[in-house]
Amino acid sequence: MAQGHRGLDLLLPEEKGGTLYVLMLLSFFPLYCWLRGGETREDEIEISFVCHRPEGLETLQEETRFSKKELQFLYRAFKNECPSGVVNEDIFKLIYSQFFPQGDSSNYAHFLFEAFDTNKNGCLSFQEFVAGLSLILRGSMYDRLNWAFNFYDNDKDGFITKEEMMKIMQSIYDMMGKYVYPSMHDDIPREHVEHFFQKMDRNRDGVVTIEEFMESCQKDENIMRSMRLFDSVF
């Protein structure tokens, strides 16, 4: 499974404008591979939990924008991998450590788990899990950019600081490990952060607001094009 991310090698050091693209790829594909690994041969399966029963299928369709067949596939894989009906942070860390064995993915997995764990109870139900995937894969451009902003905004105060961005960028480089090519020097994550703020912090007050973030991203065709790549996934 480790070879699954080799296509990202040149993006990290070369394309500072592709940071959001890399983030979205890293957020989704290990989880997707994990679900694919849990697929069974059954064609149909009805949603029902023993320990943690999710909402009805029709309600989930309305909330997530996934079709009935897609939800059945997702639930089948989720149930196979998590018979208890919930995912905790340790499972996220295990998934990412298997996908990026040459690096330390624990911090990135922690940040991503927190982004999915919307009710902050330390575990993800099937509903929370598919809601997060839906925002990334099926949400409007506003939904996807809002998700990315909240991912960077660690303390959820409505602003992205350089310290918050640095934590995320460092976690990405730590996770990639020696697979980053060409090899990076210690200042590369900070250079990405500085580039991000030069682009996004329009009033130069040292923080990025959701308005600045949205406006800057929507004016950047590279970011918009990369975000639209998810329209054809799954």
C-alpha cells in the first residue's frame, strides 16, 4: 500500500500553490484504500448496527449526497473493518502509518481525525465518517474550501495563524518521510507557510480569515482545477 502515494513526490517541494491539492489527496486516498480493503463480495447489504445504529438510508442520502448503492458499499466496508460501528483515532493512525510507512504520520492522522470528529467525542460513527467524505468528494466548492479552512484552523477561532499552518505542513512532511523527492531541507515547510500567507493574508494582519481564504482560492485556477478532480472520484 505504501506505493499508493508515490505520485505526490514532486508536488510537495515544487508546487507551493498545490498545497491544498496535496492536502485533499492525503486526506482521502488512504481512507479510500482502507475501505476498498474491507469490501466484501455481497452485492447488497442493508444498513444496521448492533452497537451504534446509524440514521436511516434515506436520511443519509439526503445529508451526504451519496447514492443508496454508494452508501451500501461504504457501510459494508466500514462494518467489515469496524464491527463495533465506530472508528477511533488509533485506527486513523494505523491507516496512515500503513500507507506512509517511511514517515511519521501520527500528527497528520490526529489533525485529520479531529476534522472528521465533529461532535468531539473521540470516535467516529458511520454518519460522521461519510459526512466528512461527502464534503470532500461531493460537496460544493464552497463546502470543500470551508472544510479545508477548518482543517487548518486548529483551535476553530475563525482565523488561520502561521503557527497553525506550520503544524499542518510539518505533519505532512513528517508523514511523507524519505519519499519526498528531491530531498527537502528543514526550511521547506516554513517556506510553504510563508507562501501561503503571502497569497492569502490580503490585509497583512498576520492571520487568514475565511473570507480571505475563500476569495484567494477562488481566484487561483490551479486550486480550483485540482479541487474539481474529486468530482470524478468514487
